[in-house]
Amino acid sequence: MKGRRRRGWLQATRRRGLPGGARPAEMYGVCGCCGALRPRYKRLVDNIFPEDPEDGLVKTNMEKLTFYALSAPEKLDRIGAYLSERLIRDVGRHRYGYVCIAMEALDQLLMACHCQSINLFVESFLKMVAKLLESEKPNLQILGTNSFVKFANIEEDTPSYHRSYDFFVSRFSEMCHSSHDDMEIKTKIRMSGIKGLQGVVRKTVNDELQANIWDPQHMDKIVPSLLFNLQHVEEAESRSPSPLQAPEKEKENPAELAERCLRELLGRAAFGNIKNAIKPVLIHLDNHSLWEPKVFAIRCFKIIMYSIQPQHSHLVIQQLLSHLDANSRSAATVRAGIVEVLSEAAVIAATGSVGPTVLEMFNTLLRQLRLSIDYALTGSYDVAMSLGTKIIKEHEERMFQEAVIKTIGSFASTLPTYQRSEVILFIMSKVPLPSLHHPMETGKTGENRNRLTQIMLLKSLLQVSTGFQCNNMMSALPSNFLDRLLSTALMEDAEIRLFVLEILISFIDRHGNRHKFSTISTLSDISVLKLKVDKCSRQDTVFMKKHSQQLYRHIYLSCKEETNIQKHYEALYGLLALISIELANEEVVVDLIRLVLAVQDVAQVNEENLPVYNRCALYALGAAYLNLISQLTTVPAFCQHIHEVIETRKKEAPYMLPEDVFVERPRLSQNLDGVVIEFLFRQSKISEVLGGSGYNSDRLCLPYIPQLTDEDRLSKRKSIGETISLQVEVESRNSPEKEERVPAEEITYETLKKAIVDSVAVEEQERERRRQVVEKFQKAPFEEIAAHCGARASLLQSKLNQIFEITIRPPPSPSGTITAAYGQPQNHSIPVYEMKFPDLCVY
């Protein structure tokens, strides 16, 4: 009987997992120390550790442990806790072999188990990884990082609501800045830190329930750590940052690994996270003074622009613009570096989507340009103060200004035509002009600031207009833009006038013929130039009908400037030639010939007292253009006349040809007053030969007279009165209906006698003048008649307005006058029903 009970007890204990000869702990109280009585998961964990750690993990026992974890997932958290306990004990006892075995077992369990209970196991796993990362042993840090990277690549089936990675971000960032004495160990630690950050990003970036890795507290650690390693790239490496050129085989190089991690981070950034990712880059470049060499800064932003989604490019541009404004009082070299980076980033962004930041970018750049001009003039970053705490170097400010202009041009070249037109109008609206709507600063400093601002903005406009292609000139040069641009062509400053001419050439040249007229010459055969000539379109014809007289007038006045140099005449020749090729019809050709012949008269009569070089240059300019236009019109008699005059000049007056004038050492004549008619292009002869070929000979016979307009008032002459008087004098000299002004002289007996004798001649001159007036109104073009009559009508109206202001006064007020808001007396008229009329007015 006792034997039967004994066998039953043995079977029951075996079913409970106890050894055959053991008693329950309740009976003996000492079985807790016995290994055979420990829970099964502990025994399975203990069995994976060999007696000698060098033998490695016991694979058969590891398979049993894995099978047990898969069969009883509720035990997985206990397995993790027990493994964590053993690992912490082994680390404390410096038994690093068993530490490696424990981490290997954890990795295999993680890879195999994807149940709902894995979250509790992960907590134990992360605790063990953190323990390894806290160790001072490089090998343990690398071991913990590798395990974390494997864990990061696992896609979990269940979300985690309470897991935190703050410690890992901080620790991995610290490892990225390792300064170990051993170069090889330092490289391994840094690479482990980069891999760890990459793992954190992969684990958290796409899971909304995880910790937000895009918070500034995390980005301020991750991004600088990557940039720190990216900064230490070898000088011999010159690999393009384009992702298409990524290496196929990973190299053991922290810089390349950091670059790939940064690309992955930025590629995963959503719209609302771009700002938090870019701001640490800007701060890092500021703290380490990396804007001045600007090579690394440009490389960083190329990586950024190629990595982010194209529709997010404008956010990066906005961040750079804001940073440029924030550093508006930094050194010019720093600002220049930011602008260079902005230039590179904007060109890349333009291939995607720039969005609404186009005008914002140009507005910021133009504002920085004006600030730089103020800094250079005042010598201080605080315009309100006369002395600055920082020494401003003028050449550095000029370098910054050139960088801004280059950035404006490079970015504008990537924009579509409609946006480019808006940018052109926007820049032109910022140019200060002496008009009622654009007041100019007074004083010497104000004049310098106005001049420098005009030059810089016109330089920017020239950069934007270079390569501008627009089939419709009405769209390329609208009236409001053309009026403002041509008003600057009348300024005294020769540099400003040259910029205006070059801008006009850039707009008109649509077939790339500009460089073919860079030098002025009288070629016997222009076919060697291989000009691209198209028929004038209907839109171009409309444009010339509307604006041709305005263009001719400014060309004519520009030719008469005393401060012109060779570049001005080359630009004038290029402008005339391009108008003849791009915008010319028969009427335009006739007007251009009249214009050039009028320029020849300016050099011949010399009422402007031009220097000898300017007169010779005008003769040479006329010869070069008439030689070109005669071959373009292909009228044999016209070509023959031009050729004869040029050959005559070559033999007897080479100083009237461009080959002798527009050279480094011009060969000029000291006496140009006795120029014979054989050296000149005759208007009568040209009108005769062209009239026989279908051109308007009556129009050709008329001398060119510039329109009388108010545009000179916009120019910065010595005074407005001088400018208007100059126009009136030009009109008086060229208009046949005006009597020639005779300087005042003393009235004597001889004077009276001469007046009586010459009365008959005066009457004949009066009749001749009347005949010319009638002939002018019969044959002159409508534009000239309308301009002349409009000018006289406006003059008459202004005089009438003055008379009315003087004569018309309001009725007197019985209370006298009262003082207005600004201290000026103001008359008040009393109502009619309150007026007291005399008795004679009462009926």
C-alpha cells in the first residue's frame, strides 16, 4: 500500500516538472537553491551558456529556447528579464564572453518572435542595450549598437505607446563625437554612433505612436552629429552629392555613412518637419564658422536639396532667406557665403517647385544689397550711428554685392518666362529715379547712395535679362518698364547709361546675334557674320509703331553725351544693328537711316562742343551702321554710295572709320571743321537711291527731329530747368518753323540802319518759313506732328493754369481766415444765402 502511494507521488511530481527524488519546496523549504527546481524558462536560458564562453552560444539549446518562446509567448517577458539580469551581472563581473552570448540570444529571439507580448521583451532588450552603451569599453558600445540596429530593422506588429529613445539619441550623438586616442577605435565608435542614429530614425520616423524624432531637442543632437562627421571628409574626395552617384559598396568611412544617414533622414521629412531639420544645419555652420570657406556649406545644402521632396524645396529657400536677414549685420564674408549657398540651392529648387518664394527671394536679396551699400558708405553696421564697433572693409562689401547680383542672375535664369517678366518689373520698380513718385535723397551721401543703388539694381536687371527669350516684345518691354528704363538713359553717369544700353540689347537680341556686333567694323561682306534674321512679326511691328520714336530719341541723345567712351559706342552700334535685324520693317529702316544721318550732322555741326574723339566716333559709328544696313537692304545703288564714301574715307580721312577710331590708340584728326562733302553720307543721295527701290523717299528727305517729351525731368541733370531748356534748344535748332535765336547785342545807329536795309530779306525769310511749315504738315509723319502739337498744347495749358491760379480767388469770408492743420492760412467762402448783396442787385 505504501509502495502504491509512493509511485503515485512520483508521477505527480514528474508532471509538475520536479525531479524524481525531490520534494516540493513547501515540504522541505530549501529547494529554491536547487537548479533542477527552477522554472523551465530559466533552465532553458541557462542551458544556452556553455561552460567556456569561447565555445559560443549552444545552438541546440538556443533552438529549444526559441521553440519554448514561440509556444508560450506569455513567458517572453520573463525570458527577457532573466537574460537582462544575467547580462548585467556578467558586465559587472567583466565576463564579456557571456555578455556577447546573451546579446546574440536576444537578437535571435527578437528576429523570431513577433507576437503581441514582444513589447515587454523589448523593454528588457533596450535596458540591456543601454547598459552596454553606458560602458566605457568600446567593444561593448559597438556590440550594443549592432544589436540596436538589428532591432531597428524589425517591423513590429503591435504599436508601443510608452517607449522612449531619448537616451539612445543622446548616447549615439555622443559616440559620433568620439575623440579616442586610437584612430581606428575612434573611427569604429563614430561609425557605430552614426549607425545607431540611423536606427533610431528608422524606428521612429514613420510611427506616429513613437517618440517624435523631429522635435528640436532631438534634431539639435542628430543633425550636428552627422554634420560633424561629414565635415571630416578627406580632401582627396570630390564625389558629387547627387544620390544617383552613391557608391555600390559601403566604405568604412564615417563621412560617407553620415551622408547616407543625412539623406535618409531628410528624405523621410514631411512638410511640417523641414524647418526643424534645417535649423540645426544653419546653427552648426554659424558655430563652426563654415560660411566663409563656403565649400562645406554648399556641399551640405546640395545634399539637402537633392534629398528632400521637390515640393519642399521652397521651405529650404525660406529658411536660408530668414537666416540671411538674421545675419544682416554679420561680416560681409559670412553674408556672401550664405548668398552663395542660396544661389546653389535656388538653382536646384527651380527644377522642382519654388512656389510663392520667388518675389520674396528677390525682395530679400535687393534689401540686403541696399543694406550693403549703406554699410559701405557709413562704415558702420548701425546706420544711425556714425561709428561702428566693427571695421567694415569696402572690398568685402563689394564682393558681397557681386555675390548677390550673381545669385539674382543665376536664379532668374531658371525661371519660366512669365515669372522672369515679373521679376524684371519688380527690380525696375526698386530703381530710385528723380521723379515725383520716387524721391531721391539729397546731399553728397544721398547722391552716392542713389548712384550705387541704381548701378547695383541695373546690374541685377542686366543679369536677369541676359538670355531672356520672349517672342512678343510688347510683353518683354511693357510701357511702364520701358519708360522707367529709358529715363535712366538720360542720366549724367556714364556707367548707368552703359548698363541701360546693355539691358536693351539683352531684351532685343532673341537669336544670339549680340556677340557678332561686339566690335565696330565696316565689313565688305557681312555674310561672314552668319546672322540669324527672321521676318518682323506683327507684334513687333505694333511695338515699333508705339515705341520706336521713344527709342530713337534716347539713342540720339545718348550719342551726344560728352562722357561716352568706346564701350558706349559699341553698345549703341549693337543696339542699332539688333533693331535692324530683330524689329525692322521698311518704315523702321527709313527711320534708322534718318537717325544715323542726324547723328552725323551732330558730329559735323558740333553745336554741343564735343571733343575730337567723340566727333570721330560718331562719324565712325554712322559709317559702320550704314555699311551694315546697306547690305541688309540689298539695294545695289545704296550699297554703292556707302561703299564709295567708305573708300574715300579710307584714302583721305581714316580717322572717320571705326578701324582707326575704336582701337587702343585712336588715330584722330586735330581739325574736323573742314570736312568735305565727299566724306559724308548725303541724305539726298540716299533718299534718291532708296526711293527708286520702293522706300518712302519723302520720309527719307525729312531730317530726324527727336520728340519733345517730359522724360528729361526724370534724369539726374544739374537742374530740371537746364534739362528742359536743352530740349527746347534741340527743338529750336531742328524745327524749321522756329526762328533762329539771335544773341542780344547793343542797339546802335549801325544796328538800326542794318535792320532797315535787311527788312526785305526778313520778309523773304518769313515767307520761306511759312512755306516750310505748310510743307511739314503736309509731308511729315503723324507721330512728329502729334508730338510737336502736344508739347505746345501742354505748354499753353500750363500757362493758362498759372494765370487762373493768380486771377481766380474765392469770395472773402466775413470771419477772415483760419489756420489749417499745418499752419497755412486757409480761406473759407461763405454760402450764397448768407452773402449780402448791394441794393442794386435786389429785384
